[in-house]
Amino acid sequence: MPHSSRRRQGQAQDYVTRAYRDFSPRDGLVAFRVVQGETDLYIRAERDCTEEASNAVRRCRKELTDYIQAHPAFRTSLEPLPPDAAAPPIVRDMLQAARAANVGPMAAVAGAVADYVGGRLRRHCPEVMVENGGDIHLSMKKATTVSIFAGPSPLSMRLGVSVRAEETPCGICTSSGTVGPSLSFGRADAVTVWAPTATLADAAATAIGNLISAPEDMEPALERAGEIPGLWGAVAILGDRVGWWGRIRVVRLRD
């Protein structure tokens, strides 16, 4: 069953998009960025893998662009599309995740790119994190806590998701109706989903976030998370309210 709690309303803080990237890693990993077109990745790995990551981004963007040119509905549909055995693996993964979450396939694109790049970097660096607009592919050798950026909410960056090393690789993805350019029909400050892949977590975060426009929506929306096959857990933040479902471990980062 979902859990929920409420904190005293605080003053919303000014924020800058992707301000959550502005910190120095303390885990001994090397941090770097890869930017191509709309893709802007923040990566931490055992060494600087800029060249390998750039090549992976270039390849997956080409596969997606070529597929969209041949199948325009893939880009515009807000509903799941049929499987396509002839499609590239990244497209097949997006189609599958979209069907599981009952959303359009592009709802999974940021997580899919993170998975694609992270999977290739793990061939060179077993320990790697690829973040793509709040959607994370995570593979670590020790326990890691991922903070939740929730824009104007007083809970933003005050809560996190704790993940054990043996639970990776995995995906941790956040959708927001108040932050960023992604399409959302809800008003949640953050819906963070934990799943075996970032592709599935991204699609599911969109689906759950679409259902939350008011505090009373949080519990039924989190119950919906339990109906999406493969999810491990989800957290929703709306203003000063937070709720969660599943075996996800929500931790307080600061008061």
C-alpha cells in the first residue's frame, strides 16, 4: 500500500534547471558531460569516458532519428504502439516500456538513452552513472543515494532514494509537472520511479505523474504504480506532501 506524510509548508526556494548537477563528486568517480543536440548527459564513471559516451550518444540518436523518419507516429503518439521486431533494440525497449506503463513511446526516450549509453560504458567501467534530464542509469559497487529534485517543493533535494550495490544496474527516473520541458498532464513536483531499467522507470514516472494534480490524487496514483509490471518502487512529491509505494527506501538528506 502507498505511504504518505506531510511536512509543515515552507518557503519555496528559487531554483535553476539542473542545479542538482552543481556539486563535486565525493565517491572517487570522474564527472563529465556529453552534449549532442537535445541530449545533455551528466556522467560519473571510473575514468573519463567522454569519447566512448559521445560515440554511444551519436549512434543511439541516429537509430532513433532514422526510425522516427520511417515511423512518424513513434514520435507523436501519446498511446502505446505495437511491437516492432525489426526495430533497433533501443526502439524495441521503448515500445515495450510504453506498453507496460500505457503511455506513448517517447515518454521513455530520456531513460532509454541513459540505459543505452550506460550499458556501453559498463563495458569499460563497471561503475557508472548516466543522468539524462533527471533520468538515471545507475551501476555502482557500493550503496548510493540519489537525491530527488522537486523544483519549488520545500522537499526538493531534502529526500533521496537509497540503492544497494547488488540492486544495480537499475534505473531511477523523475517526472515533473512543474519543472523542465517534458510533457506531463499532472502537477506533481516530482514522481521518482525505481525499476530494473531507466527505460521502464521513465515511462512509468510519466504515467504516474499524469495522474497527480492535487494532494488527493497521490494515493490512487501510487496504487497505479503497483499495477505496472516490473516496477520496484515509486515516490511522489506535491508541495509539502510526499508518498511512496513498493520496496523503495526513501531517506532524509537534510531538515
